[in-house]
Amino acid sequence: MVISTNNLTFTFGNQTVVKSLSLQVPEGSIYGFLGPNGAGKTTTIKLLLNLLKTQEGSINIFDLELQSNRIKILSQIGSLIEQPAIYLHLTGKENLLNRALLLQIPEKRVDEMLTLVHLQDAAHKKAGQYSLGMKQRLGIALALLSDPKLLILDEPTNGLDPNGIIEIRELLMKLTGEYKKTVFISSHLLAEIQKMATHVGIINFGELMFQGSIQELEALNKPSIQIEADRTVEAANFLKKNNFAVSEVNDHHLFVPFTSKENMGEINALLNQNGYTIYSINKQQQDLEKLFLAITQNA
Amino acid sequence: MKGFILSFRSEFYKTRKTMGFWSAVLLPLLLCLMLFIGFFVKADRMINTPAMILWFQLAGAILGIMGLLLLPMLIIFIAYSVNNVEHKADTWKTLFSLPIPKLSVYAAKYFYAFFLIFFCLALFVVFTLGFGNLLGLVKPQLKFGEYNVAGILTQLYLKFFLASLGILSIQFLLSLLFSDFLKPMGIGFVCTITGSILASNNWEYAYLFPYSHPMMAMRALSQGQPKGGDHPSPINPNLTIDLFTKDTGISLIIAVVVFIAGYFIVMKKSVK
């Protein structure tokens, strides 16, 4: 495991922000760390970077205890927390050069990073004149500068347009695919993470609600039958009387959990034979977004 | 140590294009340049002034306000600007998540602020000497060349530097904790006024209050400097400055204590 925390708990005053969190982030994964705003994501990330001191529980990164191996661990982590930390009075390149000076990285690497995030043309422009997307890309270049084994990104696509989001997604997939990096990325949008994450952890009110591979998350996601009929409410009641579970009814549609094709045919026939007009009937995968909401709202 | 040197170099790299850094260069340059012009224009009136008095008039014009206002204000501004670079860019979290000991990062910033004050005061010495000698060249009737002020001037500014350590450390900590300008500026201003009043009234415990120290350092100068305005009485030519006095000791102690306390406050405070 690249990151492994055990019963991590953190309290601000009398408010527990992170509750016995046990994260398991495997090597080479893109770990989507999801949760609504204020769920404790940034606090967790600050704990992982030793910006906040661990109060209870433990953090191991690269199988080393964080507190006692701080420098060794941090030298292999690149991070971007909330808005990218950029000196606006310096140019994009100077921002990278300053970091390169601190980390003793050759200047050549700075140019490579500028090319990687498509900022070579704006390299000599003051970072204060950058658009939000450019700042975010510069922030990612800063995080990648030391060629870290682990990237910790806190909402890196905040404020980016769809193109920018796609670009970052592709970059991160390339990093894990070709360069065997591990990416820990937080977000409050499942849809954004779903397309790239291999693993997911969902946190709400500081508690881990779900952790596993994206396949395991999808497995939780049961398909249902969507039926469009003339009298949905009556049809739903009729199905219930005949021992079919109805999960949702509205004016136009009713939903029944999917079990098999044969079962779907049965329902269709039953409704038809009893005078209900069916306009359409089909199998539908529940939106992961709904599942995410369901997981976080059950808390 | 390597982390400290790297951080210190980075401090320079970051601030070399900011007002904080340039104020340390431009302030002595402009003030000395203005004096140069003033002396150049009024040169004829000073033909009979002895070399030593000429030097003291040139240097004294700045030294006179240095302890009262210039030095405290410069300290407040530099302490603010060194920290404001990080507040403005929201980079504290980045600085403290670098693979560099937190103490090195903190100490580099602290000593960089000290370095800027030292650099600025050193430039005052350099420009005063430079413009004085230049005056002697372009207006040979002003006999700047007949007296060497370098030794005493260096000692005086060194005294000012030592006197500034206590205030600088306090202002540094205030600017580190508060991201706005008004709080450290306001506190610093009130304390400077208080310090000046205490020192100028010769309150016996003024040496315990760091904001009195620049004023007291200025006193070291006026002990040697003639009183009586435009017609100075003869000065003791073997003028020496007592570099290490009670107030200097207090200034140093405060700097060390605040440095250590500041480190623990910064570590304790969660990085926003």
C-alpha cells in the first residue's frame, strides 16, 4: 500500500472532523477520495502531508511511519491543495524555477514540465495574468516537478472548463499507466472521478462510507426496470399486490428492481393483460451519482 | 543547514522583484542622492566648514530621523513584505510540505528579514561614503577628503542594526500570524511612538522596551555629535560608539526568545 492510515482521527476544538479513517491506497492506482464539501477531505490531505499533526491513529506512506520519516516521505510526494499556491508576481517559469531551486532539480526539468502542461508559450508571462485553468495546470506542473511517486491532488479540476478537465484526466491516466505513479485525488463530483479512478473512498462527516475498487462500487449499483405506462400509480399498486417490489413511482414512470430478462417479460405481460398500456419498458443502470448521494445521505 | 541555505536563496529569488526588497535598496539610494543634490547646490555656503563637520552634517541628516521614524517604519514594512509574499500567494502550506525541515524554512525567512535590514543599513553607509566622496570630487572646495568617517559611521549603523533586532523579531512574528497589513502596522506604530516617548523622556527602564532601542541608539550618536545646530562646537575627534549596551543585550535576548517562541507558535498553528 502506498498510503495506509489506521483509525485516523482529528478534532478541531470540540468538532471531530476526521473519524477513525482507515484508508488503503494501492500502488499504481488512481484513488478517488470523494465526499461532499466539508466532509473532511482537505483535513485528511493536510494530515497526509504532515501539515496538521496526527492526533490519534497512524499514517504510513510508502510503508514508513509519517511523523518519523517526514522528509524522506515528502521528497516523494507532489501535492496540490485547494487553489494552487503560486507567486503571482513571478512568471510561470520563475515559479517552477523557484521550486526547482528548493528541491535541487535541474532547469531542464522545468522546461519539460512547462511543455507537459502546455504552458511553454505562457512561460514568461506573470502568473497573475494566467486564467484559472492555466494556474491549475501550473499547480500540477509544480506538483510533478520532483517526479514524485505519489501525487496528492485536492480538487485539481475546480474551476476548469470541460476541456481542461479532460486534459488533466488524460494526464493523470498517463502518469499512472506509463510511469507507474500513484494518484490520490479528492473531489466532490463522482462523475469527474468515475472516468479515471481505479479505486474510490467515499467520506462523509469525517467517516469513510465506502472504500474499494471502482468495480466494487459499480457492483453496488443495481439495475432497475423503467416502465412508462398510462396510469403509473395504479400500475404500481397492482404490481405490489402481485408481489413485485416497486422502488419508485412518478407521474410518467415506475421503477422495479431488475432481476432477470424473464422477470421483465412477466411484468410486461402482466400489466398488458390487466388493461395497462405500456408505452415503453427497459432495463436501466442506476446513475452512480445517485448511488453516491445515497451513500453520503445515509449517514 | 542545506535546507536553510536553499530556503534562504529561494527567499531572495521570490522577493527580488517585490517592493519589500527594492525599498531596502531605493530608500538609502534616494535619501543619499537627495542629500547629495542639497549639498551640491549649497556647496558655496559650506566652503569653510571643517571636513569632520561636513561629514557629520551629511550623515547626520539621515541619522537624525533614523532612530525616530525611519528604522522602525522600515522594519515594520520589511517584516510585513517578507511574510506577505506567502500570505498573498497562499503558499504557507506548500512551504511546509516541502521535503525540508520546517525549522529551516522558518529560520530562513526570519534571517532573510534580518538580512534585508542589514543590507539596507549597509547601503546607507556605502551611499553616504560614496556620495560624500563624490561631493569632494565634483566640488573640491568641500574638503570631504580630509576626514575619514568610515569607521565611526559603520559603528553607528551597526549599533542601529543591533538595536533593530528586538523590534524586527516581534514585527516578523506579527506579520507571520496576521495576513493583513493593518494589524502589524498598527501595533508597530503605536509601540514605536510609545518607545520614542519613553526613550526621549529618559525613563530608566526604557531599555527593556525594544521599540525604544533605535531612539536609544540615536542617543549614542548624539553623545558624540555636537549640539547647537548650525554652529557646532568642537567634537571629540576620538569619538567611539559603545556597541554593546544594556539595550543591545535586551534586543538580542528578545530576538532569540521570539525566534524560538515563533517557531513553536507556527508549528502549533494549523497551516491554513
